[in-house]
Amino acid sequence: MNAGLFRLPGSILRHAGGAAVVGLLGALCIFAALRLGPGDPALTALGEGATPAAVAAYRARWGLDQPWPIQFDAWLRPALQGDFGNSIVVASGIPVSRLIADRLPVTAFVGVYALVLAIATALVAGAVAARWRGRWPDSVATTLAVLGVAMPDFWVAYLLIGSLGFGLGLFPSFGYVAPSVSLSGALSSATLPALAIAAPMAASFTRILRAALIEEALSEHVRVARALGHPGGFIFRHHILRNALIPFVTVVGLQVRYLLGGTVVIERIFGLPGLGALMVDAAFARDYPLVQACALVFLLGVLAANLATDGLCAVLDPRRS
């Protein structure tokens, strides 16, 4: 067995320690950014005509009158145990963890659907473009990839609604059906949102994979393998594709940030009851506990994706561990 594989657990622990530090700093930035921004949760909840006494009582009820370090400690300690407190504006008094538990499955389902579509499209398009480099299939794939990178996801969303939604009536353009109610209905209602998120990602993935496959195909070790008489399929699987997947997987892991950010806009456009839409409502309402929790969940999702990417890259190339 390759000795590099024995270093993999230590590498994962090292990256996990770094992720924990980044998570703590991220939580601090989330907390500070909300309080440095304009607006007051008390005035948002009570209205501009609220008396000073009512505002003071509201702030005291939710601990908003305490110094920032005390507020941060009072939020972070329970949050590490899964208790994010209660919503103070959007759903006053309702536990934030319950609101997130209701919305997170929608975002996760659409996000995973979009990621699968993007990866599958890129694997096919990237392989075709690399195989027919300099010919018309390569030109078509690279042109579509450039267009995909240039188009914002919300513009893609409106194009899909106008064509596949209202135009051809193939998929619903608004609303969501939970998989527990109907799996086919969930896939149908999530197709257009997933395509809108997947299109720009698939374009980036295709360009990276095409370049990596071409680079590996022209490398010295591949020429040696061909000279030794190895079959073309063996060379592609073990010498070209395996090495080309390392930068591809790295880019996929980095694009999870875009995927999570894209859901915020896309959920609004398609009327999805997901975490992104909830976060937007909470941000406009200055609902500190709810915004903090949603942002922290997104941050943890990005960190988990980065850890998974590091682990997968170490498996593909143990020297990186």
C-alpha cells in the first residue's frame, strides 16, 4: 500500500483544525457585520412610532442592550450545541433551529441537484472537448462554456422560466414539492432552479477539466505509457483522467461557495421556501439571531466542502497529504 495513504488521517486532522479556526473567525465576522450595519431590530419589529420605553424594553428582552462581547458569548456558546436562540422579528419567539430545520432540506436538495447536473455536464463536455481538441465539438463546448461563465445565474433563471417554464410548459416556474410528498414532483419543481445554479458552474468545470485533460494527455509519463504499449483505455483511466480530476475536484470544492450564494437569489426568483430566502427575509428585518444562524450554516457548509475536497484530492494523489 502506498505509504502516503498513512498520512491521510493526519492531513485531515490538520485541515480540520484550520477549518475550526476559520469557522470561529467567520462567526465573529458575521456577528460584527450585522451590528455595524444600519438599522435597529427593535424599530423594525415595533415600528418607527414606538416609544423610547418600548424600544428599551424590547432591546432588554432580547439582550440587545448588552455589550457586544457579552452578546457574542451568549450567542456562540449555545450555538456550538445547536441552540441558536429564538427569532426576534421574522417569527418572534420561534426557535431558530426549528426554522432552519424546516428550510435547510429545500436548499440542500436543490443544491445537490444542481451540483450533480453541473458535474455530469462538465465530465461529458470536458472529455468531448479534450478528445476532439481543435475540431467543431471542441469549439461548441468551449463557446458554450464561455457563455455560461458570462451569464449571471438570475438571468439564466429568467431565460429558463421563459423557455422551459412558460414557453414549453415542461417544468413549473414557481413553488416547491417536498421529496417526502412526491419525489417526481420534487425533481420537477427543482429542475429549473437547479439548472439556473448549475449552468455557470458547469461552464467553469468544463473549462478546467478540458485544460487538465489536454495537459495530462501531452505529459511525459503518458508518452512513456504509450511507448510501452499500454492500451488507450488503461492510459486514459490511470494516467490522464486520475491526474486531471485533481484540479477538477479542487474547483468543484471551491465553487460550493457560489452554489450556496446562488441559492439566495434563485430561491427568491422561483419561490422556494429554502434557507436562502429565509436569510434574505431575516436580513431585511434585522433579525440578528436568524441571520447569524443562516450565515453560520452556510459557512459550515463551505468548510465541510473544503474538507471533503482536501480528503478526495489526497486520495487521488497521496503526495498532497
